[in-house]
Amino acid sequence: MPVILFNFTQSALNKIKVPTKEENIIQFRDTKERNLLLIISYTGFRRFYLVINIGGIYYKIKIGTLPDLTVKEARKNVMKLKKDIANGISNGGKTQDK
């Protein structure tokens, strides 16, 4: 399934329609924070994720749900997690051994 790229704004995300059961999910990637992904499922769940490739391994870390998080908060969380990962701290708060 292709990922749709655009600049996330709160009003634009609120206007996105839920996919049909046949479509299952729709994925969107923010052009302002390229590691921010929004997945909308046919059940109506809207979840933000940090997506990042480290050493050839693809990680998808759940950030939170819309509307619990705003776009601004989701971007801030992604930047913090990327900084933590760069410093060797995993999502669970433990250091990663290489």
C-alpha cells in the first residue's frame, strides 16, 4: 500500500475519511517531520508512529493516537525519540547494545 505524503495540519488530519474495509488501512507520512507516520484503519483508529531505519532494520514505534495527540505533540515526541535513539536509549528506556 502506498504512503501518501503531505504536510500534516490538525484540520487536514481531522478531514481524512476512514478507509473502507476492503482498503483496510491508509498510511500518511508528514513532509515536515519525515519520520512521522499516521495510519488510519477501517475501524477508525488513527495512530501516530515514529518510523526509522537503523542499520538496515526498520522500526515502527507507536507514538499515540489522534485526537489524544496533536500534530505538534506528535512531531515533538518523534524528535525526542530520535534523539534518544541517537544517544543509545530504546523506547523502553534501556540502552541498546550493538
